[in-house]
Amino acid sequence: MGRPSPMLLVLLALGFFFATYNLLTIIIHSRSSNSGSLAFDGSELSNPLIQMPEEIRRAASSNLKFHVALTATDAPYSQWQCRIMYYWYKKMKDMPGSDMGRFTRVLHSGSPDNLMEEIPTFVVDPLPQGLDRGYIVLNRPWAFVQWLEKATIEEELVFDNSCYDKVFPFLPWSNLISDNFLFCGCCRYILMAEPDHVFANPLPNLAKGNQPAAFPFFYIKPDKNEKIIRKFYPAEKGPVNNVDPIGNSPVIIKKSLLEDIAPTWVNVSLRMKDDPETDKAFGWVLEMYAYAVASALHGVRHVLRNDFMLQPPWDLEVGNKFIIHYTYGCDYNLKGELTYGKMGDWRFDKRSYLSGPPPKNLSLPPPGVPESVVRLVKMVNEATANIPGWNTLS
């Protein structure tokens, strides 16, 4: 192979010199021309956006878009819930107050299904056969690990204050400048969601920089299970209340943080399932505890938002809450009285439709039933009335 000519090397060197000189000149000029707008507030610059286009400054001063990631299987029970969830995502996405970005159904069944054209989907593998021991939810953390490693997750967002040191003054070459927006991978956010979620109100980004946002579940009690938690979160890591009373969903979190947490979440989930005492104590919420512990092991604490979600029939009104989680059955007599644990004269329970979707136009609850339950059934009815082929998809 021939050696490059000296003239070519000189031209390349000159080109690199002028490019670098122009870049540094722009940065220095930006610093000096906007120095009056900078302030020092203890430890952080109040405005790290230096002489950037106004549309970027407005976007960075607001919350950042987040990617909605829904883990699911190809079972009919999961599919009909995903269709309703996606319907309400599309309705709420562009409404005022929403920071919802794009959407992916992370399908952990290992092969495409018949919803691929209806819902944006990324197919990942389930755990090896037998490893979940019949507890299919263990596939959720493994699905996120694969999706984060293999998928290209693009979002319409700009960097936030925590990226200042990474972007200025050296502008790492990994950042992408496109359409006058500066993208930074460390600032992409993800909402981890489930099929039985419906968006009742436009959802903003509730995360605070490196602190994710999560819903506090009343039945996740690390402090009441300290003996078990200590098997996976040793005392030298800190007090047990460092483990937040949460599951992985709903959570809005930076992609970079989730990339760190997800492999640990897989490992802790499998270890918990392998431990008979832990498996018996945590039961169907084991994977939720595993996420909480994995986050604590990485030193991540969550902003706890009670308005993130409501769970009928226990929560009586939707109000300003963002997500309805219909995991519980809703049973009422004709007087509108809750008969939980006993089949009511009127009921809505997702488990009544394990083998196929609910019919269109479900009957509304009797008078006296809480607004949250009425709203849920009306939202299900609206979705089933407008989703093409609701009764024909098999």
C-alpha cells in the first residue's frame, strides 16, 4: 500500500485546524456575548444554554420527552390490554401538558405476533425455558436489558442542566447536531409501563434530572421485610429505607440509569426467585421488590408521586392523576356497594377475559359506584369502539 502524499497530510491538518478553530471561536463568542445571563446559584449555573437558538432554550427549560416502553407477551390477554393502552397513548400524546414521545411495545415472546403493524414493537427473547418457573413477569427485566442493548431509541429532546459539563466547553463528538437540535444520549428518558395502564390525563416528565419518578405502592414495604431485603441489600450499603417502596412500573427514568440498573434487576429477580423464603414472602410482587433493590444497589432514589397513578376500586376519583391501573377486579351490588372478594351483580375484572378481548359496549356500573370505575369502563368502551378489527383479531 502506498504512503499518502505530504501535500494530502498538510491539507488534512489544515482542515482539522480550521474546523477546531471555528468551533472554539463560536463557543468563546457565545460565552462572552451571553455572560450577562449566567448566574451562580451555590453549585450550578442557572442557565447552561449559551447563545443557543430560542426554540432549544425553550425546550430545555421545559421537561424532556420520554419514550413509552411497554413490556408484553403475545397472549390474547396481554394483546387486548396493549391495544387499549396504545389507543389512549395516541390520544394523550400531543395534548397540552404531555411530554410523551415515541412508543415501543417490547414483546418478550421471541417472535413477531399479529399486532406488529398496529403497535410499534421490538421483539426480544424470553428467558431460557424453565428459568422463570412459571412466574412470567421475570421476563420483564430481561426484556429491558435486551431492548436497551439492541434497539435504537430516538426521542425528540435536548440536553438538561446535568449535561452541562459533558457538552460544554468541549462538545463531545458523540453528540449529534440535527435540525438545529442538540441531542445527548445521557438525557433520554423512558417510561416503563404495563398493558393494564390507560392514560387518563396527559403525562408530563415527572423525573427530576438523575432522580427518576415512581409510584409508591402501599404493599411494597421494604422496612417491614428487612430480614429478607438484607439478603440482597447488605447493611454496608446503607439503611433499608434506601430501598424505595416501588415497582418498576410506572417509572420515568433516564435511559443511562436504566442501562445500569437493568442487568442488576435481572440478577436480583432470579436470586429472589431461587430463595424459597423470599419467593414465599414476596409472591407475585417479587419482581417489583427486585427493581427497588436493584435501584438502591446503584444508589438511585426515586421521586415518589402519588399522582402518577390510581388503582380502582380503591382510588375513588381520577382527578389530576395520570394513569389508571386496572389490576384489581371491581365488583359491586346494584346499590353501588363494593363487594370485593365476592362476585358482584356488576363487575369489571380484566381476568374475566383471559382468552380474548372484552366485548364492545360494556355495561356501565350502577349508580353510586365511584367515578374512577365509571371512567375506566367508559375509556375501555371508547377504545374498543374505535380500534379497527376489535372483535376479529385472533
